[in-house]
Amino acid sequence: MNSKGNYRPEIDGLRAFAVVAVICNHLSENILPSGYLGVDVFFVISGYVITASLIERDCKGLWDYITSFYARRIKRLIPALVLFVLITSVFICLVNPSPFLALWTGLSSLFGLSNLYLLKRSADYFAQSAELNPFIHTWSLGVEEQFYLFFPFLLWYAGIGRKKRGNWMGVTLVLVGLSIGSLVGFAYLYEINQNAAYFLMPVRFWELAAGCMVFLTLQGRSDFVKTLESVPPTLVLSGMIATLFMPNSAAVFATVLIVILTSFLIFCVREGTVAFELLTARSAVYLGMISYSLYLWHWGVISISQWTTGIYWWTIPFQVTLMFLLAVFSYHFVELPLRRNAWFNPRWNTFIVGGGSVIASACMIVILGKSLHGFLYTGVYKHSDFVHVQSDMECELGGSRVSKAPGKCLARENVEPSIFVLGNSHASNLVPSLQQVSKDLGYFNVYYLTNVQMFDPDFWTGSKLFEEFSLSLGKNDLIVYSHSSPNLLKDSMSEQIEMQINVLRNLTISSGAKLVLVDDLPDFKESEFFPSFSLFRDGFSLGKGEAITRRIVLTNILKSYTDEKTVKYIDPFEVVCNEGQCPSVRDGKLMYADSSPHFTKEGAKSLVPLFHGYLPPVN
């Protein structure tokens, strides 16, 4: 593979297939719903190529074998990655008021750890979404680099890497066993924790191992290999293309299918077939050769575009051209020269130069994040303005400064009438205004416990904490409930909301307390919210009609429980929207800290007149 005699141009064509699929999917899921499977094609190719690289190299011993492999990986991956990460980090600081998630993702990618960092941050309730992080696609590099940590040793100690006959069948059987376990783990985790199934190397191992096993199997000329080689490659390639159009709901099946088909294609593609002609076309081979740089830059261009111009049909030709030009520059002036250059001899100097460039780049990113991002940012509002009101709420369990035990959050100080706020983080949006009006309406205090399900999934279904809260309620108490809007009428979130409201309504019947259901705030899309503040723009305004449509499922649920006697409905649009628009900035003041949305501390005061007018006072 790495020698000219073993070079297979169709593998580069397959790389081109993979990267084009990924780019199409990332530009628009409507173009190619499962185009993200191109990454899985890359995994199979990587397993094949790495195995070939390890086996076909002459070496003098384990040290020579391992260091030569890692030196090649450093030359192959680090130069283009460092260039991409540094340039993109500067650009994201220009447009993102809070670039820390992106910067730390980029920094962790330099060490092959971005998949683990992204998995950790995926549990952050208030984190920015993936489409605005220009480094999120580097997770796949992390998976591959973690695979490299042990696979060379497996081949060496099996004797294969030492040019001995080795236990080829034994290694293959080990890979089969590990792959079965990995695939089972992938399918299981996908149902309970999709982020873990997506980011973790152990449950992606089977995809890389598939490529390894293809190479090992091809070294023999068994009847099984000859049978596989007889499969029509054009049919297999057609099946791969069809798989890319499968819906996201079939993700596990589609992933398994694309890995199998990619493996079969590597087995059976041969000269004289349509598939071979397509994959070895000059343009396809060239795209495959620059595919690493193209993969790096494509998402950077898309992400920065989300922050600036947006992605529209008329911008796509310019954005694709920019991706291509950046990839060409990176390949010809960075990736290829430094890969072929001896850098410094002896070999250990490669590790010094490569490691030094990674550490120096990491230091530059830290400086950007700690000191320079505010200076570089081109927006009117700074990072300190985008602080959600929940950040210092001690009983918002999804917040960053939780300090009170959940059991104490609803523990009332006396029997005086009080307000109790429940729901998810959107309910905690209401707390500051409720605290401001409570005394005027005759309530002693405002108690709140929001996002409790993150820590106690059984809270609503008979937990001790909820039972104690239920027993403490009196007939003059007021329960205020709010929640973010679900997307579908019968999805898990809408069912959860209905269950919670039913529990609270039954509680009001038994205790005599009243229940107020507060509708959600305008649901901004993250791709339209944060970017509207960059390049000196002053924020996004959502049409009121569209805002009503986006939360209609929640509105219908809440109104279906309203009886105006014990259950009352309140719509915050009366004060946060005007006749035609729901602005994110009012009178020069930033209302929301994110697109969800969560109020800023300034915005959290805006509901005071609404609650003064609609909340029932104590009798």
C-alpha cells in the first residue's frame, strides 16, 4: 500500500467518495440524509491502510517498528491539523462571543482527545450546539489515533509485524471477537446514550478492525477470498450510494451496512469494471489524495459560514470552492512537503518537532481563550453579556453553580402561602420576576427546583422528595410550571410534560393549591441566534407567527389542562414580543443568553408586569 508496487488508486477514489458524502450531508441533510456515513467509510479505509503500512515495512526490532509507525503518523496528521486548528481558532474568536467550547475542542484535537472532550461536554445542558463548533468533526481523528495506540503492538506480538509467518489466523480471530463485542456495544449504547456510541473508540473499533481484517484476509488466496473477489463491484458501490439516502432513524443498520459494503468493495473492485473506472478517475484519485485536508477544512468553512453568511443555495458554490482551495493549499504546501521531508534526523527529532508544534499550538489556543478572544470578537455584546440567569441559581440542577441539596430547595420555612416553581430550566427563567412580585401578591417566598429529573429521574413518580413536597402544600399556595417546547405531539418529551402536569393537577385537587402553566419563550434556532450578533450586528428578531408555530405543541398541551379555576394559563409572548416580532434585544438590552432561550439577568426582569397582571393574589 505504501510502496508504489502496492499502491491502489481505487482506495483514494473511495476516500473521495467518503469525503464528498460527508460534505454533502454537512451542507444539507436534505441532500444526502446519511452522508455522515462517509466517516465510517474512512474508518474501514484507515484500518486497511494502517495494517498494510505496518506489515509491509522492514524493521529492525520493536523499537524501530513502533517509532517508525508513529513518526509516519505524526508527519501525516499533525502539520495539516495544526494549520487548520490555529487559523480556525482565530476566526471563531472573531465571530463567537463565547468561543471556549470550540477552542478547547480544537486544543484537545491536537492531542487526539477531542472525541472524549466532546463526550464529556455533551452532558452540559447549556452548551452550544454542534453546528457552531468548527472542530467537532475532529472526533473521528481522536478515534483513529486512540486505535493506533494498541493495534501495532497486537500485530508485532502476533509475529506478523516481524516479517515472520506469525499467527495470521489467530490475529484475525482476535479481531473478529473484539469486533463482535464492539459492534454489540455500539448497538446497545446507541439506544441509551447516542453520544457515547458516537464518540467512544471501543464501540467504533469494529469499523477500523473491518479494514484490518480485509487486508489480512487478502494475504491468502483461499476459495473464500476468490468468492468475495467475484462479487460485482459496481453492484456493491451502488448499494453504498443507496445507503447514503437512508433516513437517520435507521442509523445503526445503515452504519453496519456501509461498513460491510465498504469491506466488500475493497475485496472485489478490479480493473475492467465500472466501479474501478469511477474510483480511479483522475479527479476522484486527486480528491482522495487531498481528502484529509479537505475533511479538516470543509467543516471549518461550514461552521464559520453559519456564524456569518449562513448556508443557502446561492452560497454553497462559493463555500465549496473555498473548501477546495484551502484543502489544495494545505495538501501541496503543508501536508505533502512535510510528510515527505525527513524533518530532522535521527528519527526522534520528528517526535520533538511534532510534539513541540502541538504544545506550542496548544499554548496559542490557551492565550486566545484566556486573553485575546474579547479583543478579537467583532460583536456588539461581549461574552460577559451572554450569561444565563440560571448560572448562579442554587436550585437549578442543570446550572453551573448548584450549591443547595435538592431536598432543601422545596423545604418551606413556615406555613405562609408561597410560590413553588417546577419544570426544566425554562421554568427557572421565571424565578427572578416571581421573586420580585411575590410580596406584592401576598406570598411569603418563592421556592424552586428545576431540572430535577437530571439528578432524580423518579422525582415525579413517587420519590420521597416529591412526597414531602406534596404533604407540605396548603390551599393558598401557588405552583408555577413551565417547560421547553417539544417538537412532536407524541414524542417522549411531550409525554413527560403531560405526565408532570397530570401529577401537579391531581396535587392541586388534593391540597387546594392553584396551578399556573406558563408557556415557553420564543424558540430561536442556534444557527440564527448567536451568528446574528457577530460582525457588529445587533441580534436576531423572530417573527411572532413563526415563534407561535415553533412552540404550538407545548401551547396546545398547556391549554388542554386549563380550567381557569385551579389551573391557569399564562403566555409570556404578551410582554417579550410586540405585534409582529419577538426580538432578542430590547431597548439596547440583551434579553437572552442563548437560543433555547434562557434569559439573561436583564431579560429575567421582563415578566414582572405579566405576573402582576395574571397571577392570583393570596386570598
